[in-house]
Amino acid sequence: MTEPLLRDILQNHGLKATSQRLTILDYLMTHETHPTAEMIHADLTTISLATIYNTLEKLVDVGIVIVIDTQKDGKRHYDFYGEPHYHIINSRTNEIIDADNFDVKPLFEAARQASGLNITGFHIEIYGVDPDDAK
Amino acid sequence: MTEPLLRDILQNHGLKATSQRLTILDYLMTHETHPTAEMIHADLTTISLATIYNTLEKLVDVGIVIVIDTQKDGKRHYDFYGEPHYHIINSRTNEIIDADNFDVKPLFEAARQASGLNITGFHIEIYGVDPDDAK
DNA sequence: AAATAGATTAGAATAATTCTAAAGAGGGAA
DNA sequence: TTCCCTCTTTAGAATTATTCTAATCTATTT
């Protein structure tokens, strides 16, 4: 991704555009691997692990990135959240697939009715298994 | 809850009905607090923390209990999952509300189409804020 | 260019969770 | 009922993902 645009994304969300943040954001936008902090650090070795964590926290706070806890490996996975989407997780392989072929408006309305809250976001994980996996 | 039924729940899922498991399952079924392992241990002091963790893992494996990661306190919260439902989380207070006024069939069908997997379960967390909270 | 609020860093600290290996107990078989 | 075997429980140690510290650096504003 071109640098000026990444810069704008950060600044539009009130974050200083440091070189580390530009690098990490670019990494997240160009990888569909749903990486952990450690995985990012393994690829971006010049950035300290503390900065990886700090930056991810900021990006999550402003809503650019979301956290997925697959609850299988005890680590948090991070996902660039440019367009709202949901996740389909293969229970055998733990592979995470992004999907957006579902309209969340009815769900939001149901949640508003049930809680009285103004709905601000959602996380959806759907679990499945390969049809030809034995049982 | 009456003991024989708890026993059946465990045995129907292939788990031995130990007294610790009966106690923990009863606790989960009678508390809507979405407790952490530590919270359960604080109330059931005679059961070791390792057993709390071991038991929760088993209950999650067989699908009686699910994990909610609110991603706010770094701890896993556990929820008896007798009837499928989704969660509405107040972003200010981190309160977790159970709700079931939503039909997941269309979502399951969308996920099946997107992934080709046989869908086995779901986790949905909807985030919201109190309408009269300032901004 | 200077000022400053915020960011980065290495390394230490924290704490949730998992592991170990020894002792105990369900539940099926006879 | 009693035996037996496999699975469970336990205390405490170990692990490790994440957070903290406090010193140094830098992006942005004036």
C-alpha cells in the first residue's frame, strides 16, 4: 500500500503516523493470515515486541483492527477490519476464513431490542468442519 | 438443580460424573455471571484451581459450556450453553447479556455457502453503549 | 527550529493457564 | 459387592502471553 494513504488512515483516527505503525498497519492490510503479535514480530524483526503490542492495542481501540480469540492456541489473533465481516473457523484446522455475505442489520435490531443499547459493533465466529472429514 | 439430572448431562456427553464436576456444572447452570475460572474457584474453595480448569476444558470440549473472551480483562469467561444464544456486551461496563431473539439459520446458510463447511456452532458478540452515556 | 506530548524500547514483572507426577475415585465386569 | 483399570484430582512448579517501567526518541504543532 502507498505510504500517504496509510498515513491518512492513522491520522484520521487520531494516531501519530510513526514508521513502526505504518509498517505494522501495512503488514496487517496485506496479510490474510490473522497473525498473532508474535507472528508479526517474527516478520518485522526490527520492531520491538512491546511496540507490536502497543500498536495493536491502539489500532484495536480506534476500530481499524479487531481481535479474534480462536480459543485453541491461547493467543490473540489480529485482523485488519477495513470492511465489517465475520469469521468462519474450521474446527479441525483452526483456519480462519473471512466472509461478508450476511446482513447484520436484523441482528443489530434484535440486540437493540434485547438490551436497549446503541449497537456499535459485532464479532461473529461460525464454527464448521469439512463435510468429508470422518464424523 | 437435582443431582441425578446433572449426572445424566455429564454421562450423556461421555464424562465421568465426579463430585467436582457435578458441583462446577451446577454452579455454571445456576449463575448468570459468566464467571472466570478464578471466580468459580473463589466460590468453590474446596475444588482445586487445576480441577476447575480441567473441568471447564472438558465441558467446553463436549459443548455444554462456551468461552467468552471480552478482550477487556485478559481472562476467559465461561457460560453454560444449555440453549444456543448470543451475547450483548456493554462496552462501558463490560456487562454480558444473554439473548436468543435471533434466528441463526440464515447466517449458518451464508457461512456454509462461503466456506463449504458443515456448520457446527457459533459465537456472536454484539457490542453496544448505553444511549444516555455521553457520546 | 524548538517544544512537547506521545511513542519506542529492552528487559523485568505479572498473572492466567498448563504441566507434572503422585494419590484417589468412578463405574463396568464378574 | 468387590476388583480393577482408566480417568480424575491435586499441590505446586513451570510456562508464556501480555503488560509494565522508566529512559530515550520522534512526530507534530507553533
